[in-house]
Amino acid sequence: MTLKKFVLIPVIIGVLACLIQALDQLLYTSVPPEGNVGFSWISFQSWAVYFLAGCTVRGGIKAFIAYAIGIAASIVIMLLGGAMTPALGFFAVPVAVGVIAFCAIFCERSEWLSLVPALFIGAGAFFAFMNYVPNANFCTAALTEMIYCTIGLIFGYVTICLRSAYEKKVAEDNSKEEKE
């Protein structure tokens, strides 16, 4: 594909990125917790995860499941770390992280739960949310993260649809040019 023909692909990606940011600016005041400043960063992460997951609807579903498991794992880590603090002090949260990370790796053994990198990205986003978003609680953080995760996964799907359609058109045009 020539550079002249390729340039439309970055334009498409740029427009989609612009749309995610605009959507966030329209949406963030409607999602919890009150007073947040937006979560487009979660959508951008999950958009990238769609590509990590193989650029398929099946992969997108696996990514969605992995994000949810990551959130659940984060909640368990926080609760377990808090419960073990009287006994372990400084080491309570590191031990909780180690135990849950150990358990999370067993997801690799299940087809639908095997997208472990997305699980860790979802968990990391949840920890960031809980640590840096004022007024966040488990329910509001989980709900909002999954909303924005879904937005990103949809944008991943749309990206693949648009790029595939454009690349098919370019290939057809090239084929016609070769025949002439």
C-alpha cells in the first residue's frame, strides 16, 4: 500500500480517538463517582487490549471477562490486604497481591478466561481508580471501569471493521489497476 493510500488509516484512528475523548467529555458527569474528571484513559487501554486479544469479537468478549475478573481480583486483594494488616503489617498487601496473582494465572487453563494480560490491565486500572479518584468505592469504580472498558472494546471492533473495509477497497482498486 502506498503512503498516499495508507494515510487514510491514521486519519481513521485519529478520528476515532477524537470521538472517544469527546464521548468521555459528554459522559463523565453522568457516571460515578461524582466530581470525577473523566475516564477516557480506561477506554484507550481497552481499545488497545482489543488488538492484544486478536482483533475479533471473541477476543473482545474474553477481554471484557478478563477486565471483570481483574476488578474482582483487585477487590479481593484490597479486602485481604486490609484483613491481614494487623498480623502482617507492611507485608499484608504484597502477600495479598502475590496470592491473588498466583490464583489469576490459573485462568490461562480456561479458554474464556485465558486473556491474563487483560486481567492485569483491568486490575491495574481498578487500583488506579480506587487510589486516585476521590469518592470512589468498589461499586462505582467497577461500574464505571466496565462502562469505559466496553467503550474501548467497541472502538477496537469499529477500528478493525473500518480498516478491513478500507484495505479491501484498496486491494480491489489495485487489482483493477493491474488489469488495465
